[in-house]
Amino acid sequence: MKLHTAGIDKWYTGCNCDVRLLLPHFLEAGINCLFPHEVNSCIHPAQLLNEYGKDLRIMGGFDKLEMIKGKEAI
């Protein structure tokens, strides 16, 4: 792929839902980053990273419902 030859190796998709069943297909297609990873609709990011290792990257991974409570809650 042209982007890979330019050094671009992170491909992401939005995932505000439980994407566990799709993850193997995403990775096979070259999508290797979840953004934003919504913890309320899936599992803790550490569990996904333990399962997929360095093949998967995660951006986000916090409870967005806690954001309205301020920095201390986050």
C-alpha cells in the first residue's frame, strides 16, 4: 500500500460499540487502532491489549460519562 511505504502504519476506526466480534476482521483488513474506545460498550482496554498485543492500538479507553463530573472523577 502506498501509505505503508510512506511510513503510515496506524489505521483507525470509530468504535462506540462492542467491536470484539469485528476485531479479527478489522486487523485482517489493516485497521489496527480503535478510536475512541468506549469502555461502557465493550471491555476494559487492558483486556483487549492483553488479547491482541501490539497488533492493536487503542485511543481513549475512559468512561466518557465521568467527564461531566470533572478531572477528579476521570
